[in-house]
Amino acid sequence: MKRLLILGAGTAGTMMANHLNHELDREEWEIDIIDERQEHHYQPGYLFLPFDIYEPEDIIKPIKDFIPKGVSLINDAIDRIVPEENLVKMVNGDQLHYDVLIIATGAKIAPEEITGMKGEGWQKDVFDFYTFEGSLALRNKLRTWEGGKLVVHITEMPIKCPVAPLEFAFLSDSYFINKKMREKVEITYVTPLGGAFTKPKATDRLQHLLDEKNIHIVSDFAIESVDNEAKVIRDYGGKEVPFDLLVTVPTNKGDAVMERSGLGDDLNFVPTNKATLQSKNWQNIFVIGDASNIPASKAGSVAHFEAEILTENIQRYIKGEPLKEEFDGHANCFVETGHGKALLIDFNYTHEPVEGTFPFPGVGPLRLLKESRMNHMGKLAFRWIYWNMLLKGTHIPFVSATMQEAGKNFD
């Protein structure tokens, strides 16, 4: 019996377990998935928890509920991967041999990388919303906060869901208006990029949203430290941004297992062929989702599209066939803009976000790069799709893994 081993039972790993459970010959292949956690988190929900839009039970469910019958879930911690021996060594001393390995260990925040970020102000005046604990603590803070300087900050790229910090700024504007205290809150968006959006074309088309919502932007800010006593963030050039409440996206890094295993780059992301999703260094190792270093957005939609393509490539690898160089970096993301509206963006490695219709050319019903209530409803509906279709490996009709050009304006 051969073994296919999946590391990580988050979004990407769970999808691969469900896809491959149907596609591999189960008399020949054993499938195991490893994760030390007991809970599966709907990470897009972290954005909504601080604003009392979602409750914790909307975000957390048992991991075991989404692992298909016939796939073994191993609830233990991984020590390291030894690719020369096709082994995964566990903290408890167990050694698991694999014939094919899928790395789906995701990305994690590392606030300790910045001086003072995880200092005495952490979860008092300085918060993240990229973890459940941080998002919940921020919810409790916002319920009683009386106003002041709110700074929404990105440390460096890449990060999970690159639009989420901007969504947080937009939702903050809406939240404080609804609480009838917007005039008491000064919102500043601080980014290491040259503009608010990760893609220049989107920045050009959508800067007006920040202007209309009176959200100030400080760009090209390379943070050096958080001064909790003076309540400022400081960049390497000496520029300072004062805050009363700092909501930051710390450095994102791949799992420390990659560092211990010698498989990661400087941020512990695994060097990966961006078209095939095969490890650049080991032919029987494949990488999916946030764990890879490919130049695609670290978002759930990307993992979904990758999973469909990687499922076929693993079957090809097993049969000794050439891999398909098919993944094009496709991502589509809803961007909450507040007041019950959202944008939808669609892009890939070669195309920046474009105007047009989605998913049907000319019909939509969703409009790209346009604020609408329909897009907001699509964002909220995605939670049901995530729990009931995406995680279970069910194909989502009319949504292609590669970016479709019909119905879009590429001028």
C-alpha cells in the first residue's frame, strides 16, 4: 500500500483530501492528513467578528466533520520533514513514510518580528485580526472604545488575503457611522506599498473610495518599530504615525516546520513551481495554498482553484505523465466596502483586476470593480459555500480554475 500524506487540515489540505479520496485507487493508496488542531476556522470570518457581524460559532467547526470517510486524520504535531528519506517525523517520536507529500501548512502571523509590536500594548491598544484570538479581543475593545486615532497597518507583503486590511478600514468607517461616533474617529491606512491596493490598476480605479470615506493613507511605510509608550509606529526613515488604537497585520510566515526541515525560504514559504504546484526541489512533494512561495494571492479562492489543478497533476505524477502547467494565479475576491456593499475583483499572474461581469460574460449578475449590494450578498453567501461545497471538494458551477477573459475589459 502506498501512502499520500497531507500536512495541514486547513482550507487547502481539507479540499485535497476530499478531491483525492474520490480520484485515487483506494486499494492501492492510503491517504492520511495531519493537523495538531481540533478546530477548523473559517478565516474570512475573522474580518467580521470585530464588528459583531459574525459570532464565534459562525467561524469554528470541528476539523473531523470535513475529513472524508476513508481518510485518516492524525491529530498530532509535526517535528520535521526529511525529504531525502520520504519521512515525516512527529513530535511524539512517530515516523510516517510517504510516497507523495502535499504541504498545506498555511501561513501564520509573526508579530515578534517587529520591535515592540508584541509588547505591553498587545491586545490592549495593539491588535491583529488574522487570528481568532486577536479578532475576538478586538471585538471586545471596539464595543467600548470611545474614539481617537485608529491606524490600520500592514507590516509587509505577502500576507493572507491582501485586501482584508483595506476591508477592515472600510468596515470601520461603516461601523462608527452606525454607532453615531464617526466624527470621533480618525482612520489612517498605513501600507508598505505605493497605494491602497496591491495592484496599481485597482489603486487608480478605487482610490476614490478612501477619499469619500475620509480614510487617510500613508504609503511606502516600512515599519521599524512600535513605540507603545509614545503610541506611534515608526518606519526606517524616521517617519512616525500616531495611534490610539493600532490594528496591524504582522509579518506573515510559513510554518516553522519548513524552517526546521530546510524546505522554506527566508519567510518559511516553500519554493514551488507556480504553474504545476510541484516543489522546485523534490518531485514527490507538492505545495498548495498559503504554504507556497508562488506569486499569487494568499486567499481561499486561490487555494480552491489550485486544488482542482493539483488533483489532476498528482494523478499525472502517479501515472508517470508530464504535469500540466496550468495554474495561472487566478484569484477572485469580494472586497467589503461598508454600508452593505462590496466590490468584486478578478485577476491572475498576468492580468490586473479588470472591469466586466462575473461569472457569466455580459450577464453577471456580479460586476467587477463596481460597488454593489449584490457583491456584498455574494461575500456573505460564500460562508455557506465554504462549509458546504468548497471544503468538501464539490465543484462550484460556472467558476473556472483559470481566469476567463470573456466579458471582461482588458483595456
